[in-house]
Amino acid sequence: MARTAEPRRGPGLRRAMGGVHAWSGLIAAWLVFAIFLTGTVSFFKDTLSLWMQPELPRATSPLEAPELVARWVALLEARAPEAASWTISLPSEREPVSTALWRGAEGIERLAVDPEDMSPVTARATRGGDFFYRFHFQLHYLPVIAARWLVGAAAMLMLIALISGVILHKKILRDFFTFRGGKGPRSWLDAHNAFSVLGLPFHLMITYTGLVTLMTLYMPWGLEAAFPEPETRRQAVSELHDFPRVGRAAGVAAPLVEVAGLVADAERDWGRGGVARVRIEHAGDAAARVILWRAPGGRLNDQGPRRVFDGVTGRRQDTGEAPGADALTHGVMVGLHAGRFADWSLRWLYAGLGLAGCGMIATGLVLWTAKRRLKPRPPGGLAWVERLNVAILAGLPVAMAAYLWANRLLPVGLPGRADWEVHAVFLVWLAMLVHASLRPVARAWREQLWLGSLLLALVPPLNALTTEHGPLASLLDGDGQRLGVDLSCWALAALLAAIARRLPASRLATHRRARKKAIAS
Amino acid sequence: MRLLPSTSARRLGLRLIAAGPGGYGLATLFSLAALALPLPTLAAARIGMLGSFAVFAAAVIGVFAARDVGRAWAGLALAALPLALGAWHGTHG
């Protein structure tokens, strides 16, 4: 890479970019694959949480939002009068229960109710889809900030791999329509190109906006210079994320405004179901404040709009002005990343492109090894790269399927149940690493892919045996959310099986064939 | 025993330092220079942060696209100069 005085235009530049692409790709790819796969699943995190809590009611005819909020206020005034703030989530298609959060004496407390009659809902302890969501930016078992830095470094390398990959390609469009099957590295290269070009704008967008979601961590220096005081800086960060901080109580009693009326007003402007969340701060205090957040439906900007009211007089406190260009850009970037605005069809497009990203990374990693395997003297660590490829690319789907199994098989009353579901993921993943280190590589690939396919294919029957929400019951019940998870398991099982079937029985067979062809031509 | 790494390894090391710490440094300068924009402070800081990753990525690509390691560092310094001026204005202005 460091050859001197070599003209970098034309082939020289492409060679340099080839080095950058191969190495930044290799270093980041395993972690980025895990981030992409768990991140893709996170587009459905609420739906997955619903599936993982079969006890939750479907609440097809919830109370009207103002009525529901009025009942919440009565309940919380009795239950948590001292809490600095209550945050009430109103039900939606994807989250059919209504929940409230507040900080109690023992940390954050949470209460979920059936929005049809306010009866409390209890469900098995699980992290649900939230586990995948959190993993995709802060991993697990690691200090949160350190893990976020790791994820950020991987994302930055991914961004560089994407840009250098584009420069590397002279004829990016022609490559997209080329597929040469059954030819060792050539075929992997064609597959890699197809996945990459297909989703290139998405891959660039999702990687860059991912960095943006944590930019105050990765690039804090401008904020530190502009707001040297910690207190004003905290205020700036809260404004930056458009997340108002809870203020101080005045210590003077004053009755809380009728929040239901504010919700009803907002619903008149935003439509029925337009209010997603209500935060009530210092209820019963003169400094009370009420904030209503609008549901994201169909709007790209993930930040705002919201309404802020004086919690005693009900007077509007925010100006209701449109955000500035900078805030709008930021909000749209975050919105594009999270995809909360997306309706079902767009959400599936996101999922498809996310999977294409996984395919791009996986084929890139396999290509990296296939190319080097062809050399007369393959480099020393190559065998370990190949084994890690198996353990991560095929092993992670197995471990993720094990999460759903653990959810259905662990006893509901098990202490630390939610944690054990997560431990199951990593124990199975570790087992896949051990398996990949012991078995011949080509067999390890097929065995793990088939295992993943089998585990996923059996999730719906397991679901039917252990709950009342099997796929047939969900179909008859019109429960598209839970049915969707079962059907997706089958679709992914078919995908893994299709990949397993296409892999050669042994590595030597293809490489011998490919080498013979290389020599012949 | 050779105490210094070979020439090509040293050149690669210098390029990696230019790309990693050098690129991050350039991105930091950009985020500080943005404070000099005639905008409310928070908006300027936000623009600096939003754009910094693009600057970082461009710096890395530029460092490896350069014909030799000397040019890579020279290019980095050339880009840093106006940004450093802007950063000085942004933080002292």
C-alpha cells in the first residue's frame, strides 16, 4: 500500500482503494454484520416484544386517548404522587398496551395496562425486541460508553469501506447485472457487487445516520468549546436531541390542569391516535408542565413536533415554530435511521435492504478468504478468519433463533428470567464458535446454516405448543403482528436453507475447480 | 536485530496515523470551525457535528489516495490550515 511515487490515477488509485476496502472491511465486518442483522430486526422491535409476551392482550377497541389519559392521571396521582414526572405511552397498532414510567424510590417503575379497561397487565419478564435494538449500538456485557465507541469505530470503518468500494468500481452498474455462478471467488465477487449496488444508498445512509445518532459522544468538541459550563452544555444537549429535561418543582401546591382536554385538542389537529406520549412533570406543583409528543406516522423528522403546556394554567409554552434547517436536517437523519415513520410496506423495504447489507458484508468476508485461499501459499491466519466467518455469519442467526426458543421454554417464574434469555443467546453463540473451530470449515458452514434454519422453522410450532398464539390461532384471530413474526421465522428458515444448499460440499472441490479454470484461461 | 521497522512498514504506519488520528483531528477542527458560522451557537455546533464524519471519511480516503506518504501529510496539513483559522475564530470570536 505504501509503494512510493506510483501514479495514483487510474489503476494506481484503484489498487490503493482495493487495499483500503479489503482491510477496513475485514476489521469492521464481523461487528458491522452483527450490528446490521440485529439492527434490521430492530425495525420490528415492538412487534417482536409483543410476540415475546404472549400474555399481552390485543386491545382492539381501546379507550379514546383523552379518557385513557384522564384515568392514568387519577391512577398515578394515587400511586406515585411524589414522582418528578410521569411518562404515559398511548397504545398504537404495534404497541397495543398502554404504559406509564416514573422514577420511584427504587429506580424506574413501569406499569402496563390494558387500554380497554385500565386493568393491569402482567407478562413474562423479557427484554423482547429491545435486546436486539440495544445490542445494535451498545452490544452486551460491556461498559455502555466503551461499547458505543467500538460500534462507532466499526461504523466509521464501514463508511470508509463503502466509499472506497465505490471508487474501486469502474463499471458499477455493469457489475450489478453480471453474475458468474459456480466459479469460486468470481461468484462471490459478483454476489458481493449485487448486494452492495442494490442497497448502496441505503447502506451509506444507514451508516452515516447511525454515526449521527451518537454524534454528541463521538464528536463532542464543538459543544464543549461552545458551552464550557457543564449545566449549559447539558441544556444544549437536551435541546439538540429535542428532549426537554424535567425542571425543578416550585414547592408550592397548585392543581394540575385537565390533561385530557389538552390531549383532545391535540388529537383534533393531529388526528385520532396522533398523540404518542404524554409527560406530566411535577403534578400538583405550581411548576407543573405537560408535554405531548406526536406519533411519528408518516413524518421523516424524528424530532418533534410536540406541544409544551403550563401544567396549571394549560397555557402553551412552546412557540410552535418550525425547527431551523440544522434541526430539521438532524431530525430527518435520525428519522431515516430509525425508520419509525415507515408504514408496513416501507418497513419491509427497510428490512429487505438491511438484509441486503448483511449479504454484502457476508459475501465480502467470504470473498476476502476465497481470494487468499487461491494463492499458492495462503497467509497464516486465513484458517482463523474462515472459522470466525462461520461462527459470526452463520452462528449469529442460530443464537438469535435461540433467543426466541429461550423465550418460549424458560419457566415464566424463573428468577432473572429476562437475563437468562439473553445469556442463552451468548451461550449458543459461544457454542457455535467452538463448533466452528472444531469442524472442517465447509461442513461447519452447512451444519450451522441448517441448524439455524431448523431452529427458525420450528419456532412457529413451538409457539403453537407453548402459547395460545400459534400461527393458526393468530390467523383466525386476525392478529397480523404475531402472525407476522411466525411467518418471518419461516421465511428466514427458508433463506438459511437456500444458502446452505448452495454452498459447496467441501471447500477443496470449488477451489480445485476454480484454480483449474484460472490456469486454463 | 533491526530496531526500526522496514521502510514500507514505516510508510504504512505513517499513513495509518495520518488516516486515523489525523483524520479525526481534521474532523474535530471542522466541528470547531463550524462555530464561526454566523448562526445561533447551537445550530453551528450541530452543523459541525453533523458534517464531521464526512470530513473524517474524506480525510481517510484522501490519505490513502495520495501518491506517497509525504503528500498524504501535506494534503492533511493543507486542509487543516483554513479549518484551524476558522476554529480559532469560532472559539475566540
